[in-house]
Amino acid sequence: MTTENRIAAESNEAPLVLYGYWRSSASYRLRMALNFKGLDYEQRFVHLVRDGGQQHTEDYRQLNPQGQVPTLVQGERVLTQSPAILEYIEEAFPDPPLLPGDAGGRARVRALAAVIACDIHPVNNLRVLKYLTGTLGIDETAKLEWYRHWVGVGLDAFEAMLAESDETGDCCHGDSPSLADCCLLPQVYNARRFGCDESGWPNICRISAHLETIAAFDRAAPEKQPDAE
């Protein structure tokens, strides 16, 4: 932990506790950010499938009324929604930064992150896919078509945003990871899991390959979590 983050942690006093699930892309985002900043945190596991979904238990819903992961707890502070938690981590523990120093750069990073966190992920997360196959009764083939369509639309746009900007570097913005990268790598992981066509995303693939070489991000990978199955 850096000196600045240690001072911030001491001023916040209470330890960080992350409630998440190994395969949750939103939980993956937070693990990347916490690891990158060298922060100590306890993981508590909420299995999204076992027992009908442990996120639906009364105890967990008292913590997170939406019944979703992740949730970050620090003392009496309970934070939900991964974009908001990422911003909190950045403000509370600013070193090393996950946002650029200039207003324009910060806006670009937030826009890239929002393509994934606000547009792609919400229509493709577990509860949506379960609703499609359960309540609406669509088959597995149609579910995959749904998933691949919306991921394709979103990542095609993301790729264009990367390709059209001279601010794109080894990472989404320059050569240092940002909040956009914390959102991108988990989405690419899921795109590969569902067999999406990556051929039209050269910048996304290049950046993702680079991010996987960063130790803090590699430690956050789903298969390396204690609750991985």
C-alpha cells in the first residue's frame, strides 16, 4: 500500500469488505481497482446461483436492497453500484490514479466506462439472461443471439472510440490503467465466455492482452478467486 493510500485508509479507519462473486464482471471491476491501488480488503462471497441465489437472502438484501453484487462495506458505510464504488475508491485512495489529471481526459474515461457499465452490461447480466430463458421461455440459442448482439453493438462502438482518438495508448486512455480499463477487461472476459466474434476489435484485444500482464489485474481474474468453481 502506498503512503498516501495508507494515510487515507487510516483516516477511514475501518477495513474494506467486498461482497462479490467470482464470475460477476462488476465484482471483477472492483477487484482490479482495489488491487491496482494496493489496498487490503476482505472478500465475502455471495453465490449468485447456489440456494436459488444467495443475493436474494434477507440478510444480504438488508445490506443491498437490490440483491446484487458487488457491495463494498467500510465501517458503517455501505456502497453499492460498481461505477459509484469505483469513483469512491478513486477519491478515497487517489494513488495511483485511475482517472487522468485533466477534465477532458476524465470525461473520456468516464464515457468509455459508461459504454460498458451503463449500456452493455445491464442488458446482459445474469438476472436478465435468467428472465429471458425462464419467464419468457426463450431457448439457449436465442439467449446467445441476444447476448452476442448487444455485446457486439456496444464493443463495436467502444472499438471506434478507441480507434478514433490519439489519446488511446497501451490502455484505453494513455499508457496507464483507468476506470475504463477496469470495465473493459471483465466485459472482454464475458464476451469470450459466450463466444463473441472479436475479429472487429483489434484495439480492444490489444489493450486487454496488455492489461492481463499487469499483476494487480491478473490477481483479480475470476479463476484466481477463492470462490471460483
